[in-house]
Amino acid sequence: MSFDLSEFRDVDLDLKYSGSWPQSVKMVAIALVFVLTLFACYFFVISDLLDDLDRGSEQESKLRYEYENKHRLAFNLGAYQEQMIQMEVQLAQMLKKLPATHETPGLLDDITFIATSAGLKITLIKWGDEVEKEFYTELPLHIDVTGDYHQFGKFVSEVAKLPRIVSLHEFAIVKEKQAGIQIESLDFNVVAKTYRYKGQ
């Protein structure tokens, strides 16, 4: 069957006369209605369904991710609880190493004893102003001693062995000088800091 465009010129395209249209014109009209119907279905129905499908896929991915995270947490819950218990024990042990208010004079005595035992001559040892931090209070102890490197090394080593937490800061080493005399001793200035937990 050949398709002749001239048939369209002679046809009255009013729908009232559609029954008298030639066969080729009816086929084109049917195809046009079919295409328009498909387009309308896609535009009004299928595109909304596709959008819903995309949203559903995104929601599924999000829920799957949340599920996997929660599953992982639930799977490791026992290990996390055990880890929390260990951390609480470690925190309690660390807090025991922080001096309470009534223990700071004893710490001062310990550091004085360590310095003199190492052979250092103490020229100054005094508490500085407390420094408030978020969870703890910093207690600086200013120490000036005279001696040689070996004595100071022994002092630092023994301070590190104290049962309480003590850290050394602001080191300054100055060689002593007297007019015309070679002196082997050094002046050591250091700030020893200890800490008090605010909950105490």
C-alpha cells in the first residue's frame, strides 16, 4: 500500500467526516492519536512513577546505609561496652594519680627530697598560681636548682617515677659565672606542673 500525500489535500479533516476518510489518512490519524496517548501516559503517569521510583531508590539506599551502621553497632555492642568499662577503669586510675588538695604539700616534699637526693642545691621552690582549665586545675611549681647535667638528669628521671602525674615545662639552663673563675655548676630553672581533677 503506497502512501500518497495528495489524499490529505482533498480530505475534510473534520472528525464528523472521519468515516469517509481514505484508509491512509485513517492510519495516520490512528498513529497520531496513539503517539499522543503514549506521550500523555508518559507525561502524566509514567514520569511520576519514575520520579517515585528514583525517590524510593534514594530512600532505600539511605535506609540500607542506616541499617548497616546500626547493624555494625549492634554487632559490636558487646565490644563497645567492654571498651567503655576499660576506659572508665583507666580514667579512675588516672584520677588517682592526680593529687587531691591535701596532697600537694606531700608532693612538694617529694620533689624537694628528689632534688636533694640527686645532689642538686635548691635555690627556689614555690607554688605558682593555679590555672583553671575545663576539667582540671593546673598546679605549677617553680623550681630553681644548681648542679651539673648528671644531677639534673637524675632529678628528671626520679620525678618521672613519682606515682602522681607531674610534667616538667619551661626548662632554662644557665651556666654560672663569677669574675675570673671557671665554675662547673649550672643553674636549672623548670616548672613542674601537676593537675587536680575538678571533681575532687
